[in-house]
Amino acid sequence: MSCLRALDMTGGYGEVDILHDCSITAEPGKITVIVGPNGAGKSTAMKAMFGLIELRKGTVELDGKDITPLAPQERVALGMAFVPQTGNIFPSLTVRENLEMGAFLRSDDIRPAMERVLGLFPALDVKKNQAAGELSGGQRQQVAFGRALMTGPKMLMLDEPTAGVSPVVMDLLFDLVLDIAATGIAVLMTEQNARHALSIADQGYVLVQGRNRYTDTGRSLLENPDVRKSFLGG
């Protein structure tokens, strides 16, 4: 059974539809990537699946349950975590406090989860008592990843996670995405660096003007001559 299944999503902002019958599926332990030109609706699709945008048409299911009417916090309680492109950390709080904020819905002992997250991000373990706003861009993104993982998600959604970082940090973040998926978590991400993102993707979606243009494995999309010519620079 798929972890997340969005079918025929149509909606946007106000009366303007950005998505048009857009469908996306993400599975446990797999990396699913949404790519496309600027304005294609990538981030809008992500926000719609997390409940930040109301759909005029279509459904979103998590493990077979219709979650279309649910608010974002209700989706978090069911196992979804969302890392927006900006504003995704609390700069004045320490790294540890940021991670603790990610566990706000949990009633169990969060110390094992904290140990797992700090083990996954060794750089954060070293700086766990430092204010998150003092960290580098790549380290702040790791804090955002870690805070989302503290919710204990089965579905991690990342909106443009490598935007504005150096190529070296980009490689690090993509490696972390691979590590997270290897734990069995479904990872769904939008990404401007389409070539690199598709190289690690189990499944890829190319959106154009809010519609599904191509859907295939990451490798197949990289090898598709039409995709290469139109979206990957040849």
C-alpha cells in the first residue's frame, strides 16, 4: 500500500487554480521527486498534500485513509512532516530546543528519538547547545530536517531543500535524504536541481503548469530524450 496518494488535485490560491488534475504517489522507504520549470506548481502540490491549500477537486490519502478534510496539524499526528523552503527553524533557540519543538505532539520519552536524530546529523550533535541562527545554511537545513524527524513521521515532505546552498552542501543534503529513506520513511521532495534530484529518486514527476507531464522512475526520466531536452538542458 502506498504511504501517500494524491489523486486529481485541482486547486490553488483564491479562485486561481495552480494545480489541474495533478496526481502524485509516494511509498515507504522510497524517494519521490517533483520537478518542473518555475511556476509549474511543485510547491503548490506539496502544500496541497499537507493541507495548507484547500482543494476544489481531488483527494489525498495516507495509508488508504482519506485525509483531504484534515488540517495540517491533524496530518502531522497521522505521520506526516513538512519542511518548508524558508522559515523552517527557530533561529533564537538552540539546536536541541529546535529538535524538542519537533516533538510537541509526542507524549512518550523523546530521548531515544533525540539520540537517533543527532546520530543521523553528527554536525548538530557537536553544536546542539548553539543557537540555530548562528549555524551555516546547510546546518540550518539539517536542523529543519531533524526537527521534522522528531515527530516520528512515516512521510517526510521537503520543499526545495537545497535552495541557496553550495554544491558541496547540496551533495551532503542529498546524501542525508538517502539515509532517511533507508530507515523506511517515505520522502517526497520538490527540487529545482532536477538532474541531481532525479539521480537519487525512485519515482519522479515532471509538472508543467500544474499538470502531470511525465511520470517514471528517476533513472528513466533522466534517460528520456524529451525530458532531457526540455527540462535538463540536453
